[in-house]
Amino acid sequence: MDRIKFYFYYLDSQFEGFAPIIRITVFVVMLLLFLYLLSLSRLFLINRGISKRRRRRKEIRNKYENGIRDVICSRVNLDAEDISNRINLHKSDNKHKWQKEMFTKLLLSIKEKDREKINLNNYNEILYLLRLENYWENEISTGRTGRKIRGIRKIEELTTEVVSGIVAPLLYHRNENLRKLARSEFIKFEEQDAFRFLEEEDFDRKFNRLDEIRLHSSIKQKSQEQALPLLAQWVQNAQNIDFKCFLIREIAYFKQEESAPYLLEIFKGSRDSSVQAEIVKALGILQYEGALPVFTSQFKLYKLSIQYNIVDAIGRIGKEESLPFLFDIYDDAYNNEMKLKVLEAIQKCRDKDNILLDQR
Amino acid sequence: MDSVIYFYQYMVYFYSITLTTIYLFLAVLGFMNIRKKRLRYTKKEEALFNLYPEVAPGISIVTPAYNEEVIIVDNVKSMLNLDYPNFELVVVNDGSKDKTLELLTGHFELEEVPLDYTYKVRCQPVKRIFKSKNPQFHRLTVVDKINGGTKADAMNAGVNYIQYDYFINTDVDCILSRDTLKKVILPVLDSNVPVIAVGATMRMVNGCEIDEGVMTRVRPPRQFVPTFQETEYLRSYLVAKMGWSVINAIPNVSGGFGFFSSRLVINVGGFDPLSHAEDMDMTTRMVAYMRERGEKYKIEQIPDSCCWTEGPSNIQVLRRQRTRWGRGLIQIFIVHRRLLFNRRYGRLGMLVLPYAFFFEFLAPVIEATGLIFLIFLLFTQQINFSTFWLMLLFVYLISITVSMITISYDLTVKKQYKKFREYLRLVVFSAFEAFLYHPFVVFFSLTGYVQFFTRRSFKWGAMTRQGFSRATPTIKI
């Protein structure tokens, strides 16, 4: 540090008495030169890091890939000691962070390629043997934000038997990305109160469409393990319109037909056109015939987006009684898009009820 | 006279200092943005679209084609190969006189379908619409229209037909990476403010290996001109636009690759066929539209290399390209002059357009006059050579330092080139850019400005297509 200070003062003294413009320029030139050399060094260092990672990955793969694959895909259940002998695991190959990460990558790639053949017992034993769950749990608990995010992603991919307590401290984290990721994974991990955040804060105060996709994936995975609660219970009280619309779409996707009457009540009472449009779409998918009188009675008073969805919904539900209504709409339609939608709906009704249409 | 000389010298000096400060500031912001995007958007997020296609938003791709028989089949194959569950590809045959349409019809088993077409934005009449009989190509639609003379007209024809809320505007000479759609939609979804456009990094396809429309090996170009342009493009995307994106002040989403909100493009009247820079014109109009309505918006930039385009292979083609860009830039300031320094338009009026005016538009003018001034001082023996070399070093270092920063950022995002020496090639070339390439860019830009004012009739300018598949033997890796 003293040496740097010495050179700095030396350089400064060389330009003593020069115009400020010159001194500023010399300073800027030194700065640019420094940045140039820094970037050039960085270029070499990054490349070196990439080569090192590649080499290490190759080393782990060459040593263990076949052995681990054989164990994971074996039909015979093995314990940790057997596995360690089979794959010839050395303690020194599992000490460092980079080794844990390479083993994680390796396991995930084998899991991805040989998904159908995985022996879950052996897989879990290998996780235990390599202490990978502990490693990533540790990253989630003690690492910086970036490491925590990585940790949550990795542990979710690695194992299905994660305790929700791992992400619990992160559920109210100030980092928006980490907090939302933790909450969406919480649904998968939690057994007691998985859907807590569908009630609380409308999942998150910064709910967006990427969260919708993550939530959808979590809810879908959960639906494969247990029966889903009626999502409609959260629709009425949700403050965030986007979250409301998301729940309505999920109700339609998971075909929760019992929610249909409730959605219709919300439709009647709602002032928000996007909510109404989503409800119409959902009721069409759920084929809820009870909605038809409500849709048709005040059709012309609704916004165009809602009208389009009503026509689509009528087409889906496909009742013969709807045909006169559709013909009237076609006659009154002032834009081509509506006419096209009505024609499609008429075609669907016809196909559904096998009716021969009179020419209009 | 002395005071004029002093004034000019100081003005150029402070101009350079300001430009240096802006670039370094953008470099810092760009670095932070690259780190943030790399942390937020990973393969896991991208995989969600394939795993849950029911929630993946649909994306349209519009690509105009005029006399592109050399490249059209490879391009369409490449687009249809994209790894995303819900997308459509609309190729607009803009009255091609060669075998573009025949090649498309033959390769992709197209048949004419009923002309169900609505003119939401103006364009030349559409004659026919083709779709494929083969379910393998169900995503493809070809719109055959009367030639409108410009890419913008063809784009509008495509925009009229698309069905999804978002579309990508790309050129026919562009190859998109397979994961482009997944990468580009992520920042749109991960926002509480409507994202009206997204840009991505574009690179030169010259020198790369393509096998049946799929990029198999990325290399820097072998020829001089596109090699310089590779670094120039990377600077623009990885430093400038990534930096501007942090403060929501991106001046332009490139016409070679741009992701836009369909509804908004239609609302602003589509692409302007009279514009020489329809990409910057569209970006400006979209932002102005949102500002006029008091609506929040964001324009995003992702650091990933999503699009490879054929760069000018020689000086003549570079000249055509840069004169067009010059004409386009000056036209922007004339057409949108009411936005300049207009507080009503927020960052667009008070930051983006003034920056573009002073540091993009005026830069070639200042450089050219600076050179003339220097020659004058040399002849009148008024040069202080020690100061002269210092200033020259300063200006030279701005250029190579920003290039060096850019190349290091590129390696941070992803190692595109297989061999490290290919990055060093860019480093070496950037050292000579100021002498061997930049002067041409300045000259051609000025030519473009002059051409605009002398009102010559312009054609879009033919890129001399090399094609992808025939140039080098391709080896599938």
C-alpha cells in the first residue's frame, strides 16, 4: 500500500505546475489503463476458472459416473457402505465445495437422463453418502443471497424429501427474488400448511407472472401427492387482481368444478373486467351450464374482452339452446373478430349436439 | 481566432471526458445488471416452460423475406427448431422475384389457405396465405404480399396476422439460438411493470458453423470488417444497453432482433415504412405513447447472445449499412424533434434522445471537424506535441478500454467461442479498431447525413448474402 502511495505521489509531483486539464487527463489515462489491465487480467482469470471447472468436472465424471449410474439404476437396494465400496469413493474426493457441486451436477444429469430407471433407495443413499443435502442446506442457511438462491434451486432438484424448515427463515427475506423462490418451494416442501401464502399477502406483495408459473409448478406437484384444497376460498379475499386471476385460471386448470357456482357469484359482484373475463373463461372450461343465463342476459353491456370470452365459453359448453343467441350476436357484431369467434362457437355447438344448421 | 481555437479545444476535451464518464458509468451498471440477470434467470427457470407448457405465454416470430432464396430454408428450419412450447413463425414473402416462395412451398409442404386477414396496421395488400400440410411444420405461416419497398411494410404485414401478445421482429439473415424464446420472455414475466420490449445480444454469424439451420460452432468472423463489427456490437449490447436498461433508458431495440408487445405496436400504428431506422423509430414511438398516457413501462435487455446475423463482409457493404444508419439517425431527430428536451417525455426526452443526439449523432461530426482542426493546427505549427500525444493516448484508451471491458463481460455471460485465442483475436482487433475501422464508420455516417439532406432516392440496400450452409464444411459436434 505504501508503495502504491509512493508511486502516486511521484506521478503527482511529475505534473506539479501543469494545467488542471493536463492533470485531469493524466489521472483519467491512468484510470483507463488500470481498467484495461484489470479487464485483461479478468479475461484470463475467467477463462482459467472455466477450464479449471471443466477439468474438475471431467475428473469426477471419469472416476464416478459409471459407478454412480450403475448404483442409481440398480434394481437391488444397497446401503451407503456398499455403495461407497462399489463406486470406490475416496474421502479426499468429497471434501471441498467444488467437489460437492460437481457431484450435484453429476447426480442431476444422471437423474435427468435415466429418470425412468432410478432406484429411489439407492439414490437417497448416495445423497446421504456424499452429504449433498447437508451441503446445500448449509448454503441456504449461511451463504450470501446468491448462494441461498442457488441452494434452494439445487436442493429442490436433488431431493423430494426436504424439510420446509430449511426455507422457513427465507419466507420473509427482504430480497424479493429469494423470498418468492422460497415461498413457491415452500408449497412443495411443507406438509402441514403448504398453501399458507395463498392466503397471506396474496402470495407476495410483488406477485408477477413468473411467480404464477413457479406457483403453478408447485401446486401441480403438490396435486400429485395429495388432494388440493378448493382454490376458490382465496379468490374473494385476494386484493391483488393478478393473483385473483391466477387462482381462477388454476381452478379451471385443475377442474375444480365445485368452485363454479362460487365463481359465478364473484362474477356478478365484481367490477374488475379482467377478473370477470377470467371467470367467464374458467366457467367455460368447467362447462358450467348455470352460467349461461347470466352471460347472455347482459351480454351487450360487457366489455369486448368479456364478450369474446363469453362467446368462447358458450362454444365450449355447446348447448343447442345457445344457438339463437349466437346467431343474434353474429348479426349485431360490428367487428370481424367477434364474427369469427361466433362462427367458431356455432361450429362447436353444432359438433357437440350434432345439429344441422339452417343457413343464415 | 485564438479564443475560437481555445473554445473548440476545450469543448472537444470536455466532450471526451463526458463520454468517458458515461461509458464507465454504463459499464458499472451493465456489470451489475449482468450479474443480477445471471442469478435470477437460470436453466431451471427456462425449464419451467417446457415442463408446464400450459402456462408458457405464446410468442410470435415475424421475419420478412425479399429475394432470400440463398438463406430462406436454413433460416426457417432454424426458427422452427426453437426450444419453446408455444410459438408461431410468420414469414412474410415481400413480393420476392426469385425462388424464395417456391423454396418455402417445396421444403415445408405449404398449401394456400383461406385469406383470413385483418389490416390492423397499414401495409401493402396481402395476396395469399400459406400453411403447411405437414404437422411437423404446423407453426409456420407464410404471408405472400405485394412488395412495399421496405422491411417495415413487410413487418406490418406479419404483425397483422400474428395471434400472440408478444412477437419477435427478426431479419431473415439471423439465426436464433434454440433457447432464445425462453430467455427473452423471462424478464417480461418477472416484472410488475409492463415490459414493452426486450433486446438481446446480437453477434456476427460470419465464421460460425451452421448445420441445417442449427448453430454448431460459434467463432469470431475471419474477415476484418465483421470482426471489428463483432466487438462493436458487443459494446453496444453488453455495456451500453445493459447499462441503460438499469435506468430504463434504452434508446433502441435492434431491428435485427427485437421482442415487442404486439398490442402496443399495433396501437402506435406499426412500423414506419418511410423510416430508415424503423427499429429506433418504433422504440421511440412506443415509449412516447406510454408517456403520453401516463402508463408505466419498461424496456429490458438481456446479456445472452440470442441472435447471429450476417455482418458486412467488405467495405462496400459496410458503407451501405452505415450510410443507412446515418440517414436513419438524422431522420429520428427530425421526425421526433418535439420529444427532444421535452420534460413531458421523461427520460426519453431529457436523457435518451439528448444522449443520442450529442454522443451518437454529433460524434462523427465532432470527430471529423476535430481531424480538420488538427490538420490546421499542424500546418500553423500550433501543436504542443507532449499534450497532443497525451490527448491521443486518452482518446485511444477510451476505445480499447471499453472494448476490453466488453470482451470480459462476454466471457462472464457465457463462453461462446470454444478457444480462448478467439477472444484474444477480438482483443487484438480492438487495438486497431481506432485506425482501421472507426474512420470508415465516421465517414460513412457523415455520408449518410449528407445523403439525407440531398434527398436522393434510397433503396434499402442489398446485403450480399453469403448463405450459411455452403461456405465452410460443417462438422456436427
